[in-house]
Amino acid sequence: MKLLRFGPPGHEKPGLLDSDGKMRDLSGVVDDIAGEALSDHGLARLAAIDPMTLPLAPEGSRYGPCVGRVGKFICIGLNYADHAAESNLPVPDEPVVFMKATSAIIGPNDEVRKPRGSTKLDWEVELGLVIGKRAAYISEAEAMDYVAGFCVINDVSERNFQTERGGTWDKGKGCDTFGPIGPWLVTKDEIDDVHHLSMWLEVNGRRFQNGSTATMVFRPAHIVAYVSQFMSLQAGDIISTGTPPGVGMGVKPEPVWLKPGDVMELGITGLGRQKQRVGMA
């Protein structure tokens, strides 16, 4: 299934994508793509519905973030060896874990706003893991049983805030609009091999990132099990698993930074695509 949320910001309704690529309204079945709806039982209930029996969403409806009521927005840094190299940082021995504020979450095609004082605005296409049920101290062998599905994430980053303003990375990662998610939550049964998904990102039509989940340092099952040793994971939590090379700060001979009016387009095989214009906060 491809689950989604549609409608105005803050008033999204749950939905799914039918075989014709049209949005269908699930609000008569569940209140949101969140919580119990993401459990094994909840997903099985949704999978049993004939999408053609559901009402169509209004024509031209906005895609909202594909998961509602996100409790934690967890990120893994430097999870591609070649991205670590372009960042002039060593490949980590263990996953680097940091958080994005949940207030950063926006729809996949919403405007990304350059923060006040920003000088080094950057992009990162990433595979997102959506947790389906509570996980604590789980093993790597069972970890994917706790994942409801996958989505596209743009881990928008302000490098000056992230690396030159002291403290941890979080200030350069959690600004408002820095977390476009979606367009869909794609359930695991639709993805044959999450370890071989092509991923790409373009700015103003120029391709900067052209990678694959095959080159991850730590694979999704390891990441979920690892994070669960430090904090319990809840249904609706999101883990963004890192980016391949090609971010703006790694461009030679000079870095490329986003500016107002720029347009980012990005996607991952089977998970859909996003498009964001850069505006000002």
C-alpha cells in the first residue's frame, strides 16, 4: 500500500493511493496515518479494503506529510562512506544519532524556508523508516518486524548553524520546514529489496545526488535495533537513515548553497518523488 495524508496544513486527512494513482479518502476508516493504524493489525485492516470503494480526495489536493503525530524524528549521520569523505569526516564505527525537531516536518512539495541568518543552506535525500509498533532492546534479526514502511525524506540542513555555531548538529537540522516527508508511506510488502534502491536529488534541474541504499554503512535493520538500545521507539516515529554523496557542501571547487527561488526535486525508487521551492522565513 501507499498510504498518504492530504489537505491543508494542520488539517490533513488520511488516505491511500489507488492503482490509478488517485488519492482515496480513508477518514471514514481511520482518524490518521498514525499510532495503531501503523501496527500489523492496523495495516492488515487497511490492506483488506478495496480502494475503489473509498471516496476520491478533492482534485488537486495537497500532499501532507505521510505520517501524522510523529513523536520522534531521528536521524543517522555519515551513513554513506562516500558522503563521510566529502564531509572530511571519518566513517563512524557506530551509527551517529541526532534528532530533527518534529516542528520541521512539512509535506513533500511544501516550500522550504531559508531561516533568518542562514548562509549555507543544503540538501540531503534520505530513506525514511516509519516505526509501526513499540520497540525497545530489540535484536537486528527482528528489527524489520517493527517497521511499518518507508518514505522519502529531504534532510534539509543549514551547515553554518550545524557545524560553526557550537554544540551539537541539531540547530542546523531542526529549523522549521527542514523535514519534507512523503509523498507516501510505502508498506514493506511493496519493496522487494530496501538495500538496493536508487536515490537522487536535483537543484534547478542539475543532478547533484545519484546514489543507492546499497552503499549504506549501517543497514536499516541494524539502525532500528541500535537506536532501540538507547530509547524506545513508538508507532509513528521516523528514522532518516543518511544521505549519499552529492550534497552542496561537498561540491568542488566551491560549495553550492541553496538560495530563495531554487527548486529541489528528489526521489527514491518505488517511494515517489518530492519537489520543493526555497523561500524565506
